[in-house]
Amino acid sequence: MLSLPVLVVFLSLVSSLPLSLQTALLAPIHKDNSTHLYTLQIYLKTPLQPSKLLLHLGASFSWLDCYQNYTSSSYLHIPCNASLCASLHSLACSNCYDAPAPACGNDTCALFPENPVTRKATIANAIIDSLALPTTDGSTQGRLGLVPDFVFSCSRTFLLQGLANGVTGLAAMGRSNYSLPAQVSAALSSPRYFALCLSGTPSDPGVVFLGTSGPYYFKSLTSKIDLSKSLIYTPLILNPVGSTVITYYLQPSDEYFIGLTSVQVNGKAVQINGSLLTVNENGFGGTKISTVDPYTVLKTSIFKAFTQLFVSEASALNLTVTNAVEPFGVCYPANDVFSTRVGPAVPTVDLVMQNNDVFWRIFGSNSMVRISRDDVDVWCLGFVDGGPNATTSVVIGGHQMEDNLLQFDLESKRLGFSSSILAQGTTCANFNFTSNQNLN
Ligand SMILES: *[C@@H]1O[C@H](CO)[C@@H](O)[C@H](O)[C@H]1NC(C)=O
Ligand SMILES: *[C@@H]1O[C@H](CO)[C@@H](O)[C@H](O)[C@H]1NC(C)=O
Ligand SMILES: *[C@@H]1O[C@H](CO)[C@@H](O)[C@H](O)[C@H]1NC(C)=O
Ligand SMILES: *[C@@H]1O[C@H](CO)[C@@H](O)[C@H](O)[C@H]1NC(C)=O
Ligand SMILES: *[C@@H]1O[C@H](CO)[C@@H](O)[C@H](O)[C@H]1NC(C)=O
Ligand SMILES: *[C@@H]1O[C@H](CO)[C@@H](O)[C@H](O)[C@H]1NC(C)=O
Ligand SMILES: *[C@@H]1O[C@H](CO)[C@@H](O)[C@H](O)[C@H]1NC(C)=O
Ligand SMILES: *[C@@H]1O[C@H](CO)[C@@H](O)[C@H](O)[C@H]1NC(C)=O
Ligand SMILES: *[C@@H]1O[C@H](CO)[C@@H](O)[C@H](O)[C@H]1NC(C)=O
């Protein structure tokens, strides 16, 4: 957290310095150690107030609880007949008989914000207010840059249930025109790219870069490295059917799907029915990326085949399973497992994409989860069973993304991935957040 005097300095700079075009912005990302969800810190309203929002890669628009502490001199409602309301794919127009407030107005464009964890939804006004985030040159953090017309949705307080402590809303990162990255790029005329680097350590934040294709500098042992130089690309695939609670006729999903074609353990392919790995016309099957699933979720048939192959490959390393700890199915005594700079020494897992040269390599730091309590000390395979009827066959979760850089290129509709950056001697917590007031 910024201390109060520093914040006051930042706020006064925001109002005095307009942003130049093509500026990039950033936000720190914290992991919540009780829910294993990720939160993003942004500034909203006038005067600007820090707000902690749930990071959700799959959401179309952001939302904020408007019923507690919403004081701002700059909020605006959106009339139902405005073209903005139509482009938000609004399904409703609301009226209200209480005192005028962000959540209360007549003839205002309404949306259906959703909580992706509890899968509850409500109806609430769409509103416009100011947003600010630190500028960046990819190497350090500059003064705050303002996006004066950020469009998002109000919500009711109950929609926050199940989210991390202190969270007051949700930051949408999906492929829609009104996600946070899309609006930042549009406002700053910046390239439509964002890059995510999740840190696994709750005390040390990771980072998201908005409106830039790079560089993305991280401190390493010797100097600093630009992770935009070490990405491999795979196309982003459109799922024709959204999975939101409130469905929008003929609107595709705003989640990020990729074309996984095979999963390999130590180079050996897991036997998977290939039809499970493609998205069909009803939106079933395929592989997506989700920051609201702490661990990768596999449809039962894939989970069984994958864990069997992993156990057999691990036995060649003299690893013998012990009692599993929920929610995992395969665990090893921590004392039996050697450690390496990319985590515990276990078989490598490769997610193979469009051809055999394009694979996301998962080492022990991303495949295994340490559970150390009074009664147990084990390393468990950090993948969970999604059941036989899971809609999406493979959901790549937060743990598998930590200390990996993922670049979402919305210009060319492709995903750039680095695999573990521990192999390059750095971590997602190694971005230099020391503010540099000279940076424009
Ligand atoms: C979460 O982290 C904080 C500070 O790092 C610590 O005080 C707290 O005990 C942790 N909570 C859990 C559930 O691990
Ligand atoms: C509202 O803001 C006040 C003052 O900043 C703070 O003390 C209080 O905890 C906030 N309430 C909620 C529900 O966020
Ligand atoms: C929306 O409605 C208002 C009042 O009914 C009207 O003045 C305005 O011209 C309308 N705008 C559009 C874009 O139709
Ligand atoms: C909406 O219109 C009704 C009827 O004209 C009025 O009673 C109410 O106060 C208005 N609401 C707001 C928030 O202005
Ligand atoms: C997003 O904006 C582009 C350009 O304005 C437009 O062509 C496209 O239809 C919009 N997408 C949706 C889903 O509304
Ligand atoms: C693969 O899955 C599809 C759809 O679930 C099913 O129709 C087909 O029979 C399966 N093929 C095999 C070889 O199991
Ligand atoms: C596994 O254990 C056997 C017998 O103790 C030993 O000969 C072998 O070298 C071990 N293999 C590995 C990979 O550690
Ligand atoms: C999966 O779907 C089948 C067929 O619709 C149903 O019979 C079965 O109970 C479902 N299984 C679970 C675990 O939901
Ligand atoms: C971090 O950035 C600040 C300026 O923003 C700079 O003075 C400092 O040397 C940098 N630290 C490292 C370790 O690069």
C-alpha cells in the first residue's frame, strides 16, 4: 500500500498532467492467501480512491459495489437510448425512486454483473467514472495516468460474497470492447495488448502491463531481462457460446480459449479423446485460461489418464504416492522430493499447442503444491478433477500461471507465453515498483 503522503503527491500530479498518447499503464496483482484468488489495485472516482478488485480474465465488463462508500464528483449515468448502451449489449433499462446516486437514476442503461465464484448475478446500472493507474515504460513505475471515461457496472454488496477480503468489485480482462485492457488501449490509443505475470507469494505482488507489447523488464540475478523477448505464440480461439449466468443471444464467450492438442508427461502423450480438445458449436469442450480457478481443472477422463501417466513416470524417479490431501488426487512425501531452481524435481508436463514446437512447459514449481501442516508435509500434483460433465475440458488455473509471463495480443488474437521464468533467473515479483517521478 502507498502511504498517505505519497498518495497525495500522486493525486495532485494526476490533475495537472494530461496523458500523452500511446502510454502504457500497469497495476500490481496480489494473491489472496485464503481464497487463492488474485486482486488488482486500481484508482477510481474523483477524488481518486484506491480500490481492490478481483482479477477475472474471462469477464466482459468490470463492476464495483455502489452501495457502500460510493462518493465521487465525476460519475455519470448512461441514457438507455445512447449508442454506448447498445454497444454494451445492455438487456435492460432501469428507473429508481430513491435519492439520485450512482446506483439510482431514471432511464439508465443497466447490465447484469456476475460473481464468477458463487455464480450469482444481479441487475445494476452501467456508469462512467474516472480510473487511474501508474504509467510505465516497462521498466519502472511512473506517475498516475487518468482514463476519465471508464465504463463499468454498479453492483450490490451481496455480489462480493466469496471473494477475497477487502475486494470491492471485479476487474474484467476479457476479450470484449469494454474490458479494462480494451478501454485503456482505446483511451490512450495504445496497442491492444496486455501482459500478466502472477506472483505466487502473497506478500510480493506480480504485475499486469496494459496497452503495450513490451518491453516487460524484470530484475534477474545479474541485471534485468525483457520477457517480451522470450514468448512463443498460439492463436486465441473463439468460443461461440458464452458461459455467463445471464446469457446474451448470439454473443460469443469473452473468455480466452487456446488450441491445446496434446498433454505430455516427460514427453509421453496422455491418451485423450481428441474431440474433447476442440470447442464444439454448443460451446462444449476445449481449453481456456482462468484466474478464478486456483488450480487447473480437467474433465474426469483426462484427469484419470493424466494422473496415471504422471504417477508411472514419477515412479521412475523413485517417487511413491502417499495419502492424498483434498482437493488433490496425487501426493508425495515432501522428504522424498528433491528441489531444483524450477521447483520440486518431478516429471515435466507439456501443454502442446498447434504443433510439436509450440508447447507450454510446466515444471515442478507450477505442477506441484506444497501442503505443510502439523499432521502432513507433502507435495501434491496441483490439478483437480472437474467431473465427467465439465463444460470445458481443460481450464488452466492460477497456480499453473504463476511466474510465467502471458501476453494477450488482441490485435492478432494470439497468446504469447514464456513458460516458467524461474528458468531465466527471475520471478513475477521482480518488477521494480519503485516509483520514478521523471517518467512520462
Ligand atoms: C496470509 O498472509 C498474512 C500476511 O502475509 C498472514 O498474516 C496470514 O496469517 C496469512 N493467512 C493465511 C490463511 O495463511
Ligand atoms: C467506508 O469508508 C470508510 C472511510 O474511508 C472506511 O472506514 C469504511 O471501512 C468503509 N466501509 C466499507 C464498507 O468499505
Ligand atoms: C435520447 O432521448 C433523449 C430524451 O428522450 C433525446 O433528447 C435524445 O436525442 C435521444 N438520443 C438519441 C441518441 O436518440
Ligand atoms: C424518477 O422519476 C420518478 C417519476 O418521475 C421520480 O419520482 C423519481 O424521483 C425519479 N428518480 C430519480 C433518481 O431521479
Ligand atoms: C468491438 O468494436 C469493434 C470496433 O468498433 C466492432 O467492430 C465490434 O463489433 C465490437 N464488438 C462487439 C462484440 O460489440
Ligand atoms: C470421443 O468423444 C466423443 C464425444 O464425447 C464421442 O462421441 C466419441 O465416441 C469418443 N471417441 C472415443 C474413441 O472414445
Ligand atoms: C531408485 O532407487 C534404486 C534402488 O534404491 C536405485 O538403484 C536407483 O538409482 C534410483 N533411481 C533414481 C532415479 O533415483
Ligand atoms: C453427467 O451427465 C449424465 C447425463 O446427463 C448424468 O446422468 C450424470 O448424473 C451426470 N454426472 C454428474 C456427476 O453430474
Ligand atoms: C528501481 O527503479 C528506481 C527508479 O524508479 C531506480 O532508482 C532503482 O535503481 C531501480 N532498482 C533496481 C534494482 O533496478
